[in-house]
Amino acid sequence: GIEVVSTEISEILPPDEIPAAAARLRIEKAQAEYESVELEAVQKWIDQLALKGIKPELALEVMQTEREKAKVERKIIRFEHAEEVAKIIAAATERLAGAILANKESK
């Protein structure tokens, strides 16, 4: 017979599923690390805004909007000449109060 003294295997390739699973695992681990770092940065930003007097909910909304993670639609009504209108309303209120008092005194 033939006696085999040694054999040499030059390359062993695993099934295709094993490298694919390892790649997915590396990607998931990297994403988890990124999300952890991102969460920490977001929390610091929210805390800084809170120190400036902004409510945490609004700070989160602002941060997500700036990072384009959320879209917020707000309708802002700009009222021109608000101070003048306020003066007119105050003067009308004073006249009305004066008329009511005068009416009560005359009765």
C-alpha cells in the first residue's frame, strides 16, 4: 500500500453564510456604537438648550428638525404694528371703562 506521511491544505473557505453573517455583525456593532455616541451628543445639546430656558420637549424638536430627522410645520402669524394696536385697544378700554363708570354714577 501507500502510506501518507503528511498533507498540506493550502486554503480552507468557510460557507458563504459565515462571512456574510460576520459582516452583518460588524455593521450592527458599528451602528450601535455610532447611535450611542450620537445619543450622548444629542443629550448634551438638549441639556445646553435647557440651561438656556428651553423646555426639553422643544429642545428635542429643534434638534431633530435641524438634523433633518423630523419635519415640523408651524404657522407663525406676524402681526405688524402690534404696539400701535395695543395702544388703541388700551385707549378704547379706558374710554369704555370711563363710560361705564359715568353711566353708573348718573343712575
